[in-house]
Amino acid sequence: MKVLMVLTSHDQLGNTGKPTGFWLEEFAAPYYVFRDAGLKITLASPKGGQPPLDPKSDAPDAQTDDTRRFRHDSDAQQRLANTVKLDSVSAEDFDAVFYPGGHGPLWDLADDKHSITLIEQFWAAGKPVGAVCHAPGVLRNVIKPDGSPLVKGKRVTGFTNSEEDGVGLTAIVPFLVEDELKKAGGLFERTDDWGEYAVVDGHLVTGQNPASSAIAAEELLKLLNL
């Protein structure tokens, strides 16, 4: 089976002059869940090539077994450095799609027409769609074949307002994930800040925060009967 992982190409944290991008644990944990299950993984991003890494996710206090494994995995590093351009991939070629978070996706993938169309195609085909932390924000403009928002009436989770406040970026981000999912009609659920939590509704899987990355990926595997 084949899974597509879509990462951000956005590297600026609003107008702060500080860098952002994808969050390392949110890429590494699902990557190894999928790889260890035998899935063929394709990595994509809007601009292609090396996606920007949020440097805070590479700090000593943010390391996990998966991030350390990645740092000793030259093959994974090489593949990450050479993501394909998002507009070159087709939902027909994959069995599932998964979006790692980080703040970057709020600026590019949430409004990227190729990403929106891709998710709509996966959804219409009944293929699993997964996203973790800030990445559920990419669902905000996605619609179902009947024209209603994808998340309307669906149980979802993502980076909470209180978690965003905890990292001091409420006034910096272009939108709050929790608010946008609710606005689109999503039935937002959560656990305590920074706790592990993933929600499955139909073939949609969402995870709350970095700690939820692996369990969200594992739930997606279950949808693939793996």
C-alpha cells in the first residue's frame, strides 16, 4: 500500500521575523509507523524539495525516540530533502494521505488549492485522510461531494486554543485550529493540553498535538486494515 505525506513549504512565523515550518516529531513518528508497517511512502510539499523545519522541534527538549531515529536515518533525511511538488501527485496513486503539523501549514496548505482538491479526492474515494496538531487546519476549506464542509458533523481534534495560548502564538497565527474546525461544523474534542488524543470518524483521523502523532498514524493504519 502507498501513503502520501504532505508537508508545509512555509518558513516564516507571521511578521515576527522568526522561522517556522513542520514539527519534526509530527513527521518522524507517523513516518516510522507507516514504514514499519510496510507502506510505501511518498513525501510532498507545495514547493517541493526540502521543507522547512521548525527549529524549536529540533531542540533537545523536543526529542523523542522517533526524532532520534530520524537523525540517524540517512535514507529518511534524503527523502525529506527531495519532496515532490504537491501539484504533481494524484490521489488515484495512493491509498491514504497524512498531514504532519507545525505552524507552517496554517499559512500555505490551509488555502492551497492543490491540497484542498487532493483531500477532496481522497475523501470522495473513501480513502483515509489523516492530520495531526495544526494540520487539521488544512481541512477548513475542504468540502464533500454534496458541497458541505468535510468536517461538518464529524468528530475532530487538533491543536487547541489553550495549547496555542500556551506557546504564546494566539495573536500571531492566521487562525486558530480549534475555532476554524468548529466554525466549519466540526464536533471538536480534546484531552488535557499536551496529552495524547486522536479521533476517528469514518475515514477521517485527527490528532491533537505532537504527542498524538504516532497514535493518529496508528489509527490510519487500522483504516487500511494493517
